[in-house]
Amino acid sequence: MADKIKMGIIGLGRISTLHLEAYREKHGLNAELVAICDKNKKRLKEISDEFNIPEENCFTDYEDLLKFNQVDAVEILLPHNLHEKVTIAAAKAGKHISLQKVPAMTLSQMDHMINATRENKVQFRVFENFRFHEPYVKAMKMIEEGVIGETTRIDYRMYAGYQTLGGWEVPMKSNLWRLTEKANYKSPTIFDDGYHKHSVISWMLQEPIESIIAWVGKYQIKLGGLPTPIFWDSPSNITYICKNKSHYATWSQHLQDFFPMHTDYYNCDEYMDIIGEKGAIFIPGCTGSWFKTCEVGPGKEGIHWCTEDGKWHSDTSMNSDWQQSFINCSKHFIESLRTDKTPQLTPEDARYILQIALAAVKSSREHYREVKLKEIKDGI
Ligand SMILES: NC(=O)c1ccc[n+]([C@@H]2O[C@H](COP(=O)([O-])OP(=O)(O)OC[C@H]3O[C@@H](n4cnc5c(N)ncnc54)[C@H](O)[C@@H]3O)[C@@H](O)[C@H]2O)c1
């Protein structure tokens, strides 16, 4: 393939900021952003001006962008319920595809996309930046090298707070579709954001997850200008159970107005414990830097671990900025296209994670019944 991949982006909403960032010259991506699309003309113009994209390469209809011959590959950054039709149209137009998570609302939608991309011989990967977050990459390498022995348990926590210190403004529109059944099963935590958590946990557990138990609460969000209150699926707690019952993980999420959340992005942060048979890894910081000003916090961002001999070790040399995970994930796709390799997440990996996300929603709706993944045949 050409030395520089010519890219188009479809969907210029909240998260596009970090995708667009990767195309700035300083990050050295072997790609050129040649076309953009959003139905919102104001946003289209803003990005066209900022990235010097000629007006004739800016589209309000994705079909028009897909007809543009110069484009080799597209990034699709739209609400989940639009993913299937836009991905299939892109495959038919012969474009390689990087699709933001959550890839689909149902397994059959996922299968339709997999079939269309195979029939049209284009690369199809799901964009999952958490697997490119440098402390997580380092932890995964250590797990594979056996530094902590077999992973038996993971506890992943996420905290969100409205007392955000420096974070993004998220437009109301960006939240509203996430609270609909059609586009997100009314599950911004356990389905939408949860996709990352299901992905990281299933990756690091290294054993197939067999069933899920999900408990979900109800948190009233204070958003001005709306006639009725908005409820978020928070707090929530998910247990992931492997066939071998001694291997399991939990993910809990808690939203509290008073959490002093230091962040440059969304108003949340993550913390992870990975327990192995002969050591344990602790990773503070991902989306935000919650403990930045806390003197007794869990340590500097990076990765900390203890080993059988009772010793502590730390590596804080990597780039722990969440934005870097987007740049790494974008680079990976471009280099995979240039070298004709299969990019991550493969459609099969992404489908398995979707099955976990669907099982979590199903369990939360059935009074936290243990739901086997094999029960999920299509949607909820
Ligand atoms: N990796 C991550 O950490 C992460 C974070 C946030 C969002 N996401 C994913 O990215 C996707 C987009 O999320 P977002 O938060 O940016 O949403 P958003 O609502 O902020 O943006 C969606 C954009 O799509 C545009 N759009 C909608 N329908 C369109 C159409 N038919 N044609 C052209 N444009 C259209 C809207 O005008 C809007 O600008 C979702 O799948 C979401 O799950 C991933």
C-alpha cells in the first residue's frame, strides 16, 4: 500500500478530538487526513479550518465521502446504532475500516459487518485504545513473561466525579443518545464505557470468560436545561467468571459529585489490581489522574508490582497520558495497513467482547442473574 495512507473520518463529535490529534505532524503518523464528514455543518467547518481540509473534501453525507477515490481507509466515530450501515457501506466502497467501540448493538449486526468486510477484502478492526494505554501494555507483557505467575484475579475500578479539575465539556447531545435503548441499551456505564473494561479484563485474565453477574444502580445526574431528570447506570459492579472458577475479575464503577477528579479528558479515572500466583501488579491512572494531588494515594502513574520475595518495584517511565493510547492505537492501524498485517482488535476479539457487554446488560436486567456468554445469541 501507498507510503502514506489517505484517511477519512466520519463523525466529528466529542471523541474525534483525540483521533484528530494523532494526525498532527509531531506524532509522525504515516497517514494524511484527506476528508471528513459530519452532519453538523458548524463542526465540519471548525475541523476543516483547523486541519486545512479543502471544502470540497468535507461532507455532510458519509456516502459522498465513501465515493471519494483518494480515501484508502476510514475511521468511523458515530453512535453505535449507525455502525453497521456505515461500516457495510464503507466495505462496499473498498475502504479499510477502523470502527470505534462499541462495534454493534447485536451479534448479528457484528456478523453482517464481518461478512461485508471479508467479501470486499478490506481490513476491519475495532478501535480499542485501552489496550494501547502504555501502563496496560507493560502489565500485559509482564503477565506474558510470567513475572506474577498465572493471573487469578483482577479488580478494576473506575471513579467518576463532577468536581472535575480541568476536564472536557461533554455536549448534552453526546450524552443523550447514550441514554436511549436504541443506541446504547440506556447503559452508558456497563455497555458503552464498559466495553473497554470488558476488553482489558478479558485480555489480561488469559482465560475465556464463561459468565457475567452485573449489579447496576441508578444515579440522578444534574444537567441544567432538561425537563426531566437523567439517570445513569451507576454505581455498578460486574463479576467476570472463568470456567476455572478460581480465575475471576471484578469491575466496579462509582460516580460521586464530590470526587476531586484531575483530568484533561472525561471526568473519570481508573485503578487496577492484577493478582497472580507469585506477584501482583497495581496500576493507578488511565483516563484521568485522580490522585495527582493526594499525598497518600496509590503511587505515581505508571505501574507498580510486588514479587514473591516481598519486594516492591515500579516503572513510571512510560507515557501514561490517556491521549497517547489513542495515538498508539491509530499508529497501529496505519502500520498494519502499510505492512499488510491484521490490526487489533480483530473482528472475532471484538465480537467476544460485545458478547460480554450484552451479557452484562442482560444480567443487570434479570436481577443480577449469572448469565452465561453462550446464552447471548444476538441482542438482549
Ligand atoms: N475509545 C474511547 O475511549 C471512546 C470515548 C468516547 C466515545 N467513543 C466512541 O466513539 C463513538 C462516537 O462517540 P462520541 O462521544 O464522539 O459521540 P458524539 O455524539 O459526541 O459524536 C457523534 C458525532 O456523529 C455525528 N453524526 C451523527 N449521525 C451522523 C450521520 N448520520 N452522518 C454524519 N455524522 C453523524 C454527530 O453530529 C456528532 O458530531 C461512539 O461509538 C463511542 O462509543 C469511544
